[in-house]
Amino acid sequence: MEKKMMTVDEVAEFLAVSPSSVRRYVDRGELPVVRFGGSVRFDSEDVERLVERCKAIAAAAAEEG
């Protein structure tokens, strides 16, 4: 993914989750947010890191299982 700033809806679409799920990731500190005045944006590299962490957790769980 090329580096860019993404909206809540763009992140939700990319991850195939709801916008409220994206907000939960933010609330839990799993996804950093950048605020520009009243706007909320996400760095695409942070979104990619979230995906990689989730993959690592799933792989570790599969090894245990």
C-alpha cells in the first residue's frame, strides 16, 4: 500500500470491518490516530502494522492450538 492518510471509512473498507470497529482499535490503543482540527486520519503504514500484528497473533494461536 502506498503511504497516505486514510479516513475512518477508508480504513474500515480496507480491513473489511465496520467504522465502529476502527474506532474500537483506536480506543484500545491498537491503531494510532492523527487529528487535524476536527478531522481524524490514519497513516496507512500504521494500518499495515496493525494487519501484521494481527497476522502474528493468529499464527501464534495456530501454533498453540
